[in-house]
Amino acid sequence: MSVEILDGATIVHFLEDEEAFNNSVGNRFARLDTNNDGLLSYDEMLKELQGLRVFETHFGIDVESDPDELARVYASLFIQFDHDLNGAVDLEEFKTETKQMMLAMADGMGLPIQMVLEEDSILKKAVETEFNKVSA
């Protein structure tokens, strides 16, 4: 993990760089697809959904959440990705929803913010791509 400065423009620039975005999302998808069938089941995606920590923190402080409520939220998030509702997420669905989520995040950002990012996260790749363009 590393602490990075992130703003909406960095995210938008990354999304506009189709090669960087597609490579990053494709790599993330491949890591999640543990049985290599080209689809993400709910179980394969659950760790990724849990990594979003939707309810587990409140103003940066860990709080105990109702397990049933978390299960409903994760199921709802999975359905958000599963556009054709066939019980699995393919690469195109994953790519489309990831892009929509990142655009929503970019739209919601005001000033640049400091965030802790996982080394292999898509947001970290966005920061690295922007840094490489600026330093070139």
C-alpha cells in the first residue's frame, strides 16, 4: 500500500487512455478469475466487493456491521456488475461497471485527496499512468 494524491482529472485521464485502462482491468479480472473460465462468479468477486469496505468504516473507524446487511449489499453490488443477470460477470461487464464506478468517483471529487491505495489497485494504476505521462 502507498499513500497517493488523487483527483478526478487523474481518473478521467486514465479512463481516456484505453490501453492503460483495458490492461489494468483485464489484469484485475484475470487475478479474480481463479478457475480461469473467463467469468467471475459471486464467490470469485466477493473478495473484491469486500475490499470496497462499504459499511465497515465510519469516518475511518472500523465498525461492526450486521452480516445479513453486508450480504445483501454484496449481492446487490454483484448484480450491478452482472448486467445480463446470468449469475456471472464477464470481462466486458466488469470493464463497463468499473468504468462507471470510476467516473462516478471522479465526478464526486472536489479538491485532490490523499488516499491509501493497494499496489495492484486500478486507482493506483491511474496514479502511476498520470505520473508517467507528466514525467515523460
